[in-house]
Amino acid sequence: MEMKSKKFLLPEGDIPKAWYNIAADMKTKPRPMLNPATKEPLAAEDLFPIFAEELSRQEVNQTDRFIEIPEQVREMYRNYRCTPLVRAYGLEKALGTPAHIYFKNESVSPVGSHKLNSALAQAYYHKKEGNTNLTTETGAGQWGAALSYATQAFGLELAVYMVKISYQQKPYRRSIMQTFGAQVIASPSMSTKAGRKILTEQPNHMGSLGTAVSEAIELAMQTPGCKYALGSVMNHVALHQTVIGLEAEKQMELAGEYPDVVIACFGGGSNFGGIAYPFLRHNLSGEKNTRFIAAEPASCPKLTRGVLAYDFGDEAGFTPLLPMYTLGHDFAPAHIHAGGLRYHGAGTVVSQLLSDGLIEAVDVQQLEAFDAAVLFARTEGIIPAPESSHAIAATINEALKAKEEGKAKTILFNLSGHGLIDMTAYDSYLSGDLTNFELSDETIRQNISGLDLIA
Ligand SMILES: Cc1ncc(COP(=O)(O)O)c(C=O)c1O
């Protein structure tokens, strides 16, 4: 009997040579970022004090469809790319679904998640432009781990503000960052004005990504030769992640299929954009009609319950004003274990796509995410990151719908990371201690009141 293929693999020569910039193909372009003081649109140069110059240019680029990947970055990608596309036969069987489920396995990167795809690119440009130090924030620790490795590889120093709750829940991610040579600080901390202000008002504050971003930007602005790097939200980060979708497109061809639905979990939008945009370009050109689903946590539902408004990317208000789906920059999300999804806003490109009805969003409760994670672990042998489990839960829902409808849909989801360093979360699920979090309309209303809404 002929064995059906489980994995679809590409040789190193097929690592993409360029990233795909969806903004060039969008009919309605994302609105510009604004200077908070003057409310004037910002140009790339306005971002130079914080970000690398080339990254700033990528951020506002709405004309070049493809942006060349520097050879040194491709060289580093060879350490783990191309990542496998896998058919989830085990999960399909357990669900008894006629759907064909595929996942792109980004958990095979040396640091365990997709975050390395952008970390390597960012470290490369900073080194090239003569910067010596970087600061960043990290939620679950996946981005911090990726940037620690990438800065080490390109000879830069790194300070990471790690959300305090994750610092405590995920001590081994801290050790990973330190192993790669980074300095790790629990945020909020006493080392910055932004941190001191929060700790003075709320001494037991357990941190949020928005706060950690403020601290990292403050340190970068005060230190010569030091810039700031962000692991999500910004357009240039999702741009770098498009290697995921570009590879997956070729691999789906090898499998002889094309996805009806593409799904990814959603923090600020980088892994979602990474897998979705290369396929979405065929919707934009009118050739295909794929659905794209962003799966966010019910406790931090900026896409499903937030508003489109101009808001800050960080708690202290150091960033430009971004046109984004947001819950308000001082929204304090519940302490779910998917630390990387606890962010109040969505990137500007992804926000425009949602507002234009080109993508969809669903929210997933914490227990549903872990039910999905455990089923996936038992059927496919990979323990997923709590963040990625949101994509798995949404995939399971789509596969069960296909079963009800008797349709053999093709579903592709992104396995953004593994959860082998998130076992405290699994412990708490398995011992029945994990809970859902309900978020009232009133709390949302309070947080978004005062925002500058976009009609
Ligand atoms: C494994 C994993 N998946 C997803 C995310 C969410 O980020 P993004 O929406 O930028 O992909 C994170 C963020 O830390 C993560 O660690």
C-alpha cells in the first residue's frame, strides 16, 4: 500500500529570496501613523530615533510588492528553514472530519517559535547601521528568546523587559535569554520612569506588554548607540514573517491542495500576517476566495470587541499614534497563560484588512485553547505553545463545521511555537486549576472611552 505523505518539505534553496509586502497590493491603504503632538502623518525618518532606518522604511513602504531578504539573513534562515508543512492526519481522525488539516510547523526554529524570522532580520539591519545595543519587551518570552539569539549571532548587546507575570511563570525562558547573553529585567521595574510610575501607583502590578514596551523604548531613547526592537504589531515584523506563507504556498502545491481557510493565533498580528498575506494576495487579485481567521483570546479581544481608533502602542504613550483595532492602551488583560496574546492592539495593516472585511476574527477562551492543545499533543505528538493553541481551537471548530456540512474543506493553520517551556500552564490545566476569564462590556467601554475613533 502506498503511504500517504505526512510532511511536505522544501530544500534550503527554496528559502524565499524576498518578503511579501501586502500593503503594495491593498486597494485601501492602511492609514498613516500620526505624530501624537501635531497629529501630522509620520514619514519613515520620524521613526529613525527609535527603530533601525531600513526597518522604518519597510514600515511605511506601500509600493514595493517584494522586498529582498539580505543574503546574511537568508544564511541564518538556513539553520532551520524551510520549516515543514505537515498534514494532521491524527487530529483529523480524532475529530472524524472530512476536512484536510495542514499545519506549518514554525516550532522547529532553534528557539521554538516563528519569532526568529523577524529577530534575525532586525538584528541584521541594526548591526549594519552601526548600532551596538538593543532593547525590547517580551510577553511569554518567545520574542525575547528569539532576539537574544539573533543579537548574539550579529554581535549586539540586548536588554529585555519581560512581563513580570511571565518572568515568574516561565523562569526557563528567562534562562534561555540569559544563556544567549541577554540581560533580562522583570517589568514593571524601577529602572525606568515609566516602570517607577506604575509601581508607585500599583505596587503589585504584574506587568503587560504595553508597559514593557514603554520601559524598553525609554531605555533605548536614553542610551547612545541603542535602539528598540519590537516582536509584533509593526508592519515590518509581519513583513519578515511572510517567509512562512510563501513557503507554505509552495508546500501546499506539493500536497496538491490549496487552502479554503487559513488560521493563525493573534497577538499583534505577526504570525497571522506571516501565514495569511501570501495567500491573501491571491484574494486581492481576484483569483481565489480563501477565508482568513485570526484567533485571539477572549480575555484580550481587540479584533472581535475592540474599536478602530488612533491609539498608542504602549502604556506610557511613547509610540506614534497607530490606526488600530484596540482595547485602549492602558487595558490590563487577565493573566492568561498565552502571554504573547496579551496585547491591547493590532497592527495597522491587519486592522485595515479587518475593517475592509478581507479577514475574520474569532475569540477563544483559555480552557477551550488548552482542550485543543491537549488533543493536538495526543494526536500529533507536539505540545503546542499556549498562544498557538488558540489557532488549533479555531481549526478544530472549522473542521467540526466541515463535518456537520459534510464538506472536505482544506484548512491550513500556523503552529507558531511549541509549549515545552510552558509546562506550568499545562500543569495548571491538568490539575483543573485553569479558569476562563469573562470580560464585561462595561470594562471594555471604560477602556475605549476617550479614544480617537476612526469612522
Ligand atoms: C508562540 C507564539 N505565537 C504567537 C504569538 C503572538 O504574536 P504575533 O501575533 O505577533 O504572532 C507569540 C507572541 O509572543 C508567541 O510567542
